[in-house]
Amino acid sequence: MIGNRKRHTVWSLVLLLAVLVGCAAQRGEPTTAAPVRQAQAPTEPAGALPTVAIITTGGTIAQKYDADAGGAVPAVSGEALVEAVPALKELAQLRVIPLVNIDSRDMTPELWLRLARLVNETLADPAVTGLVVTHGTDTMEDTAYVLELTVASDKPLVLTGAQRDASTPDADGPRNLLNAVRQAIDPNARGRGVTVTFDSKIFYARPVTKRHTSHVNAFAAGHYGQAGEIDDRQVTWFSRPERRPRFPVPRQLPKVDLVYVYPGADGGLIDSAIAHGAEGIVVCGYGIGNVNLPVFEAIERACKKGVKIVLTTRVPEGRVYPAYGGEGGGTSLKNLGVIFGEDLLPWKARILLMLALTVTDDPGEIQRCFER
């Protein structure tokens, strides 16, 4: 009896299978068994750490004291920089990309363009969540503004570095790098442009400037203030940046010089800059936008030669505009065709003029670049 029941069960299963096969055939489905396919893992499976690229350019963060040199010199590779901060690997998958290892006093326009191309290429990778650039503090704000004007992506782009070299017991580089990566993976960091993140403070690229030669609290942004801050638990944002002009990365940048006005200035530096091939000159004048008479006359000569002049001020806060009459006052300068640099710091006005000259030589169009 038991054997009969087993045979009955087997035949029942066979009949059921035949019915199912027949139904499948009526629906046009294949009657042969399909191969089993393994599910393909996504590029970043659920729970995987985000990818952050770190482009290293040198600076104090990558330096150590050298007795023979009499001071700190480049000594730390990009990989070693990351290895010195074990907590980074708990936050993100890191992609270290060395560009150069220099003191930022040696940064050049040519290196700016190389960096801008590399940043655009790296951020175009869908796998990359955000990007950190390690950089020396001497020209960090300059490089940040170049990238602000030339990087197309809205992914987080953070510049950081150090005031104390890697051989000091209380080096600030590791904490700054950790905070920069934390910001790069913050969901709210997207669409905020380029920032300088230093000593747990976040600053937007346009207004930020180095305010102290040696303190770890090295950067500020005048009346613009901080963009945000980072503590042990989260990134907190205070504001969003204004949109600024964007430029394609050019093959090269034109020669633009920066000349300061001071009591007794005779305008000779402007004439010399033109003689040495300057296509544009940023003049750092007085107050709300004034220069003395000899400098005014030199600016007049420059304008007649087609050299573009941008006027800025040596005053830390406030914009320039034509408020005073007489030769050398803002009104007379505007009548010459001088471009007013708004509230941009002189060295950042130089960067904007360099990029603007790659797309136009019309003073009105350049003025609009400064006003945006």
C-alpha cells in the first residue's frame, strides 16, 4: 500500500508539471528551463561607502621640517597624507590623485588650468560623490576662486590644508582633511560651489581670504561670514552662495598684472606692465575707488592702448563705484572706460579679469562679469 501511494504521488506531480508546461506553451513562453542568472551588483551597492577623490598639490599639510633646508619642505605623498588619518576610511572610499607637491607660493596660472581640467574630469565620474583638494594656504583662496569660476559640476568641492607642518606634534592637517571629507559626503553640500574648509569653518570661495600668517584659525570672509561649520557630529550650513559667472577652461590665460596705489606712486608700474605685455591690469586704489593724478594719467595711457583696467580698493570691505569727481576720482576713471571690480579682493579681481579676457575684450561685457 505504501508503494502504491508513492507511485500515485509521483504520477500526480508528473501530471501537474505537464499541465503547467502546456499553459506556458499556450502563452508563448519557452518550455525549456531558462538559465539561472546571477543578479549583477550595482556600482555602489546598498550600504557601500561613498567615493571621495582627493587631489593633492602639496602645501604645509604635506611638509615636514628639514634641518638642512632650515624649515618645512615638501615631504609627504598623497597616499601617506591619507594613511595618517585612519578615520577617513570609515567615511568614504578614497581615490588619491597626486598632481604636484609644491609650496603654494609656487602656484602658477598654468597649474591652475591643469588642476581645473583634472577637477572637471574627476567630478564627471558618476561614482565620485565629492572632491577634496589639499593645498598650501598662501594661495589657497586664489586657487579656490579659479575653480569656482571654471568647474561645471555641482558636486561638493572642498579645499583644505594646514598651518602647521606634518612633523609638528599638534599638526592641524589631519583634522582639516577629515572635516573636508565629511563635508564632501554631506548630502546638503551639493550645489554650494567651491569652499575653503579650515579649522572646522566653511567659507565660500569668492569672499574667503587668509587673515593670519600662522594661527590655525587662518581664514575669514569679512562681512560675508562663514558658510557653515563642522563639529564632531554634523555639517551645519548657514547660507547659500550667490551664483557667479562660469567660464570654460581655456588653453592658457592672458597676462594680467596687479598694481597698488600709494602716496607718491608715479604710474611707472602701469607703464612697465604694459611694456612687458600685460593685456589687463588690476589697480588697487584708495577708498571707494580713487587714485592720485600720476596714476590716473598712466591709466589714461593704458586705456588708449586697449589695455583693460579694473579698479579695486585696498580697503578690506565695501565695493568700489564712481563717487568722486576730478581727475583720479571714480567718475573720471569710469569716463576712461575703467571697469569697477565691485567688492572683489584685488588678487581675485585679477583672476576674474584673466578668465573674462579669454571670452571677450568688450569692457561692458567684462563689467557685467564683475557684477554677476
